[in-house]
Amino acid sequence: MAANVTVDDEEDDCIVIECRDPNLIEQPPDTVAPPEIFISTAEISSWDLPSILTYQIVKIKINRTRLIEQSSYFQSLLGGSFSESSSLCVSIHWRLETFLHILRFIHGCHVEVTICSFLPLCHAALYFGLEGLVFKCRTWFSDIIMMERLSSQLELDEMIHFWEFGLEHAIDWISGLCISYVARNFMWALSSVTFVDLPYQLLVSCVKHPDLTVESERHLCEALLAWFCANMEPLEQTGSAEDGGSDKSKHIATHAWTSIFEEIHINLLPLWFIMGKSRCRYFSVMAQSGVAGINYWLKRLSKHSNYVVEATDWSYMRIRLTDYSKKLDLSGCSQMTSSVLLLSLLHETSSVGPLLLEGIGRRSIDLECPKWLSVLPTLSFKRMVEVDISKCPLLHLGAAMECFRKSFPFLRTVKMAYFLDFETKRLHQLIENNSSVYEVDLTVDVSPLIPSNISVLYSGCLSRPGLKKYFDMSSCCGRGPTVSNITKLTLEGRSDFSDLELNDIAEFCVYLCYLNIRGCLSVTDNGIANLILRCSKLHSIIATDTSFGRNSASSLCSKVLDSGQPQMGLDKEHIELSDINLQVLHIGGCKGVSETSLTEILSRGRMLKNLCLRNTFLVDHALYRFPGSSLEILDVSNTMVSRDALSHMLIKNPDLRYLEAKGCKQLCTNNIKHEEDSLYMNPCDKLFHVSGLECKLEELAIGWGFSFFSLHSIGPVMTSLKTINVGLGGSLGPEGLTLLCTLCPLLESITILFQVISDAVITNLLGTLRNLRALSVCYCIGDISPMSLKYSVPNIRKLKLERVTPWMTNDDLALLTQNCANVTEFSLVGCMHLGVDSQQIISSGWPGLISLHLEDCGTLTANGTGFLFDCKAMEHLLLRHNGPGIQKNFILDAASRLPMLRSISLDWCDASEDDFDLPNFADKYSLSNVKISRCKLRKCILDFQNVEVQKRPVHKETLVLVWNSTSLQRTVVKERIT
């Protein structure tokens, strides 16, 4: 919109400005650009800029007085002692489009500032001395910097360019606003591929900025390490090619750069992360210091139950929170306590009385009591919408929820996974005090005692001491039911949740849309059915390995229109037979669902996008009845479906991204009518051939019927594949596994079981797939040699080598820890040449391990297990048949010394005293289950030559201890449970 424009009437006071663009791109030889054009500011409001910009030279007639009044540059040029002051024509070399906008601004026309025009306009305004335009640019830039969605319009490299411009021209407000923006949006910045291109000065300024906003200290540390490694490599390469003087300068640069790590709150890093980084070349000293600090904390907490935080520790433990924080991730911080959380939410510790501050630090006051929080000057973070405090065993949930209620008034998502002692009343407290919460995650480890998978020999249950009777959430404090806004609730693995709790959830979670009760073994079919009927908005159900059965299936198909209230027991004529409002359904392992029920559900599941029916009575007829075409995830493992029925599903659902069909023996059935076709086409070839042009799988798990010849016909399907699992019945062979690397360059996870392998196959996998993060090679034919593991694969996090490396020695294991330095999950089976020193090799090579499986590995535990305690972040530990040197008190010792340990599996064969002390409630710490196998001796009838060795140990039974918030279940089963 143009403002009032004054026409230059005084012809004698006019001059001509001749503008040439120094950056004008030369025209092609066959193009003749107009040499020049003459225009006047008298018609500035009607200038045709696109047409004017086609000329090489633009001459503009303009009033001298106006130019002098509006521009300090022209005031000096035309009103001073320069020769141009008496000239009627002045030559300017500037970007033509920008200069014309400058003239339009001088004459009161509207000039729009955009991301593209900001720097040219600002540069020109500063050069020509237009204070008004400088102010306009500064105001515009200040406004957009505060925009919430600017990151979707702006790339990080553009912000770097803005900062460099401000630094080069000494414009502090530009560089300052850039630093502020990147600091506030640091999570956006570190997700950019150009993050490693940040200038060091800009990075340091952002990290030291008071508004630096990150979801966790881990994210900040990962970002700084990534930047450091990317920028140190060129420097090191340059230094290695030059003389010693370069090495000195390189050392100085390295020391200067590593000082940025001092800004990390090292004591707030997750235990597994900081343990894993203790071998990092540039971060090892800092990481080892952090590990020592965390160990010191944990020891103080174990010896002095009231000790939490001293004043000298406070600056290193404060959680980084700003007014712009949206997510807080404290998961995996074993050292996190309620006091640290509360002290981080105070305005300033100096504003709190010393006695009260000491009481918070030493937990001498009840942090869960609301009256204490009401008198404390806590901060309020209104942008905070998500908090993750999973795997924080020392955090008192009651106190944490009170902190959330007061400081995070608009909190929407709370993740509290692996809090085994969480009680039902806490869920009600969270919901009642945080009405804004929409999503709650209370996941714990699923019990290994899935009824359909075990044969019970003995079972007993011990109640938790001091356990209160059932707490009715709907009658809390004598009040009626509290209506909750929760739409997504995850209760995975909570065997203490029964039908009573489900009934209360149905009572107050009236808006519930998503429910995950996988592994909730105490709920019944009737309880699930009742909840389905009462939660009318429910569209996603995860009920894998539960009692979901005929009644639950009937409830899904019996939604009745009756004033919006579903009811049971109505006649069939009142039942609505329209499609079920269901998008996600997982009922894998639910043996109570009949073929008829599955067929009924699928026939009305047109809206389904995510479907898991593994280990059910699924048959072809049910799949043929499925009318949907929007499936993205399908799991039919261990069912009787055939190739033709599965092909039908693939044809109708071109958006399928995840397919799991392991254990489906019917996929081998070949019903091809034409005999000549059957000679050239494997059954599984046809399965994917029909969908190859449309379906782009990202994850595939398959076995029977999948062969080397299958890969040729399904090439287009595999190009986007990131995860593949080939199991029993598959026959890729070395050629197929080699071809896999060519067809699937994006692979991140590979699992191969019962396949034929070779050195060349493993070498090709490790050397070709640079994105590979997980490799599992188990029970395969064709041993691989040490040469196959010679490649350095720093990206691998999960490594399983089971019954494929019998030759492995301590030296080979040491080399493996060097080449796969960042492994956090490791499984090794069948390496009889390993000795007692291999423990130290594993603990020093992979100190950040969270899962370790060692079985039939020589004499690894013959002299005890002391070195394994150095892996402080261990969550899952399995030791079997590695030497009879495990102490009787090992389980109790491991639970107390490994704060994150949740699962441990042993064998009585390895007990140095033929027995193990078993934990109870008081000394279980974070343990959720313990499994101890017992063997029996069986005659070996095939060993004819060795008469003395006539018996060998074979599995007999397994003792399983499982804890939940209410009880300890002791069970003896026939099966060998890992």
C-alpha cells in the first residue's frame, strides 16, 4: 500500500542518479538487453519494477533536497565539498532492485521486508544512512525472531549467514538476535545437517546464552560432540600432513574448543550415555569425571538415606529450564531425585530460607505434601507440554507430580515408564491435579510368565508388606468421579492392574482414544469388554498377550446407538453393523479369540491402519473379508495364512510400510495353476511381485518361502527398507545376503537366523551398509572367521553373535570392542575359548552396556563376576554356563550396585555354592524379574568313543520371580526362559 507521494515540481533542484548493478549477470550471446532506461521519481508510485530491472543501466531523475534530507550518505555527497555536489548526474554502483526500493522508501512508498530482502535492504539502509529503514528492518527482524513457526520458513544456514553479516558489519543487534534465536531453538538447530557448520564463536555464544533451550543435557552433549568431531577431523588431517608446529597449534585449538564441554551439566547426563562416552577421544576426561561424580552421589544415597544435595553440588545439578522449554527429558538419570527437581524449579535458591533449603536438600520435609510447594517461590513454565522421567529410580513420583502441577500448568504428556512401585492412586492423583494432561505412559517390563507360553509346575504369591487395600479412584476424598481429559493411556506390562482398575479408568477417562494394556495379565476378558463398551471414543487398542477373547471381540462389534451410550445385552436387530471405529488393533498371542471372532472384527475394520494378529487363529477367510485399504503395519506371524491371502492384503493396501510374517509355513504352499509358471516363480516371489510397483516396505520380518530368487522380483519393494529379519524357513544364502546390500542401501537393522553365511557376507554387510545400527547373526550355518569383523563400524549399537563365532578368543573380543566401540546391547553365545579376562575386556571396552547376554562362553565367570559391575548402566543381564564361579549373593549385590538393573537371568550350574540368595521387596531395588534355570544330566548316546563322559547337562526347569507394585510371584516352569 503506497503512502502520499510528493511530485518534484522544482525542476532546477533535480539531479540524475545513474545506477549500475555490479553483480549483473552477463546475458547470453544471442540476447540483447536494453542498454538503459530513464525514469523519474515523479511517477514512482507507478513504476513497473519487473520491466525496469531488465535494463543494464537505470537513470533516475530525483529531487536533490529530498535526497539530502532523507539520506546521510547523499547529504555528505551532495551537500559537502565533494565534486559531486555541483554535478547534475551521480553514478551509483549497487544492486539495482535494492536501490530502487531505497528510493521508493525515501519517497514514502511501502517497502516490504522479507527473509530474502532483509540483508540487502539492511545493508543498503546502513550504507546510505536511512535511519527510518534501518529501524524498519530491525523491528521486522525482532518480530520474526520471536515467531513460533519461523523454523519452518528458515534454514539454519540462513541464520548463520545473518549472524556473519552482523558480525562483519559490527551490527550487534543482528548478531545478538541470531544468537538468541538459535539458543532458544537449539533443538531445531541440532537437527539440521548444517549444524556442524556453525562457526565456533556462534556456537559458544548460543551455549552460554541464558535462554539456551534443550530437552536434555544429553541432546546438548551429543550436539557438541558431533560438531567437535566434524570440525576436528579436517584440522587433524592438516596437522598430520605438516610439521610439528602444526601439532602445537592443533593442540591449542583442541584445548580451546574442548572448553565448551564445561557448559554441560555433566551430572544430569543419563548413566548409560555418560558411561558410553567415557572412551570418547575428546570427551573421555569429562565423562570419567561425570561417572565418578554420579557414583559418588549413588554411594552417598545408599549410605545416607536423607542425603540428596549439598549447596556445593547445586550448580552442577540444576535442570536447564527456560521460558521457551516445551519438553523435558530426564529419562535414564539414575541420580535424579525429587529434591533436585524441586530445587530446579525455584526462582533462586537465595530467595529460600537456609533452613528450608537444607530441609529440601536432605529430604527432612515431605516433598509430596502440597503445603510445602504452596509456600515455595517456584517458577512456572507455561510452554512445557511434555515430561519424560522414565528410568529414574530415585525419583519420588508423588513429589514429582506435585512439582508438575504447580510449575507446568499446561502439561499434556507425562512419561513415567519403569516405575514398578507406582500405585493406582498415583494415577488418580496425577489426573486430578493435572487436568491438562492428555497422555500418560506407565510402561513396565512385560512379565515373562505369559500363560500361553509356559507350563507351570509351581506358583506362589507373596503380598507386599504394608500394602493398603484396593484404592477406589472414583471415591477419592469422598468426592465423585473426576472426569479426565486423558486420551492416550499406556499401561504396558502392569500385571497389578485388574478389572477394578480398568473399571475406574473407564469411569473417569471418558475421552480415552488410545489404550495399551499389553502384558496386563490380571485383567480378564470381561474387564476388557466392559472398558471397550464404556469408552465410546476408543479407536486404538494394544492388548497383546492379554485375556482379550470372545467377549472383548463381541464388544468391539456391538457398539449400539443409544443417545451416544453403548449398552450390552441388546437384541441383534438393535446392533449397528457399520464399520468399527478402530485404527489400531494389537491382539497378538490372544488365544481366546476364535476364527469366527477374528473374521467378524476384520470384516468391519475398514479404518484399520495398524494390525497385529500374531500367534492367533487367523485363517485366510478372515483376511479375504477385510475391506480396508489403509493398512500401514501388519503382523501375521505364526499364523496359518497362505501366500494368496497375504498377497490379497498387499494388493489392497499400497501404503503398507511394516510387514511381519515369520513362522507362516503356509507361505510355502504353491497353488500356481500353470505348471510352467511354478518352475520359475517361488511362492514368496509372487507374494511381493503383485505389489512391487506400489508397496514400499520399511520393515520386513519373514521366513518360510523367502529365498534368494525372491529378491529379484521384489527389488522395488525393498529400496526403502530399513529393517529386515529373515528367520527359520528363509533361504537367502550368501548370494542373497550380498544382493541385499545392493537392493537395500538404507538398512539400519539386520537379523538373520538359521541362514547360510560366510566371511564375505559379513564383510560386505559391515563394509557397505554405513547406516547399520543393529546386527544379529544367530544359529547360522557356516562359521565366520576373525577377518569378517575387521571393519570399524562405530554406528552399531546392538550386536548379537550367537553360535556363529566358536573360535573367538580374548584377543578377538578385544578387537571387536575397538571396531564396534559404541555397542550398548551385546549377546555372545557359544564361544568356549573365552577366559576370565574377557569380563574386563567387555566392561572396559563397552562401559555403557545396557544389555548383556553371555552363554556357553568358556570360563568367563569361573573366578567370579567382579568386572561386570563396572557396567553401571546395565538393565538386562544374562549369564549361563560360563563357569561355576558366581557368588551366592550375586543377585543381591548386582541389584544394589547396578541402579538401573531390571532383569537378571542365571543358571544354578554357575553357582559357586550351588545356590543363590533371592531378593525380596526391601532389597530388590529396580529389579522387576529374576530367572534362574536348573539343568539335569542326560546320557549322551552318540558319544561312542569317550566312555567316561556319558552325561551332559540339559534344561530341566526355570524359577521365575516377578515383582509388581503389590506382590512377588514365585513360579517354576518347564520352559527355558531368557
